[in-house]
Amino acid sequence: MKQRIITGVIAGAAFFLLLYFGAYWFTTLILLLSLIGIDEFLRMNGLKKFKLTTLIAYLGTACLAFPWSPSSTYSLFAMDHITWLFLFIFLCITVISKNKVTIDEVAMVFIGIVYVGVGFHYMIETRMIENGGLFWTVLVFFCIWATDSGAYFTGSAFGKHPLWPTISPKKSIEGAIGGIVISVIVACVFSFARPDLLSWNQAILLGVLIAIVGQLGDLMQSAYKRVKGIKDTGTILPGHGGVLDRVDSWLIVFPMVHLLSLIPHA
């Protein structure tokens, strides 16, 4: 527990410092985390043996995570273009390797770079929002963490009905509801602090959505690790596991709030 607390304090302080500075500092951090994340994903799936595929996976993840700013409407660096380009490359690998690298293997790698790359991309995009980028980024993070804490403490105190026992036996329906309530409260505090950026109605909607989607993201990672028979995705964070263990909710929530246009675009 002591190691877990120390790691959490140091990592958290460094994260918030770079988040505050923004620009190149936060972008560099997120790109580094994305590369570690895809490395964990490849290792979990036993895909590190294909060196060319691995290198392309790193490149694809970095390209999707990077906050490109195209000078025109049509650009090679538009996210949908990058996604299709790497899909094409991976399919070519199956042909060039004469199926030594199978379609199943490249399909899993492709899922990994989209899951990790796009998720981290929208964290950077949120921080780069011109009007209140830091506000919106901290809001989303705080609602995610409030959901986790609210679900844990509410579930510990009142949890009686399992939420999804075959995937995550310790989670309860009461805990999930508690996470939603605490997330809404946190979002409303942000609305009270900056009503010019966030209305009460929007705060409630954001709080509910982030809590629900964030808990789904956590369940997705739990389900995945259960299939793979592993407890943690990595060991880079002593006491906390791997990067993907820590960012499972982030990778789902940030793209979703942009997809639904619940926060401004960069």
C-alpha cells in the first residue's frame, strides 16, 4: 500500500504539472503514454514477435495520437485518412509475408492502435481547446476520478447487488449509482466556478455521461484482462500496474465527449 501511495503521489504531481503547462509538455507526455500503452497491448496479445508489425503499430499509434493541424480540409493527416492508411498497410503485410502474419494478428494490432491512439489523441485535443482547454481537461479527469472514488466507497458501504459478476465481481449496482452521483456533483462544482463555460444542464449531462461511459471503459478492460488471464497490463507503475490499467476509462471517455459535442473542439 505504501508503494502504491508513493507512486500515485509522484505520478499524479508530474501529470498535473505537465497538464498545467500544456502545449508541447502535455503533448509529449501523452505521446509517451500512448507508446507505452500500445506496447502493453502488443505484449498482452503475444504480438511482439513480429518486429515489422510492432514498429508499424508504434508509428500508427503515435500518428493517431498526435494533434495534427491540417492547413486544408483535405489532408493526409486527417484522422480518418491515417486510420485507413494503416489499415491498408496491415492488410498488405499479410500478403507480403505470405500469411506468416495472419489477418487475425494484424486485426488485433489494428484494434490496438485505434483504441490507444484515438483515445490519447482526444486528451491532447481537449487540452488544446482555445477557450478553457485546461478547464475542460481537468473537468473530464476529475469526473472520471470522482466516478471511480464514488463507486468504490459507495459500493464498499452499501453494495449488495453485483453489477457484472462474471467480469468484475467486486463492482456493485449501488457503487455504479454512487459513482454517477459523485461525478454529477463534481461537474456542477465546475459549473458553479465557471458558469460562462459550463451551464448547469450541460454539467449534469456531462457528469452522467462521463460516469456511465467511464465505468463501461473500466469493465471493458476488466473483461479483456479476464480473457487473457492477467491481473495487470504491465508493471511500469509500482502498485498500480501498467499504463492501460490506469487509463482504461480515459481512452473511452475523452473520444465520447467529443463525439457527442458535449465540450468545445480545439
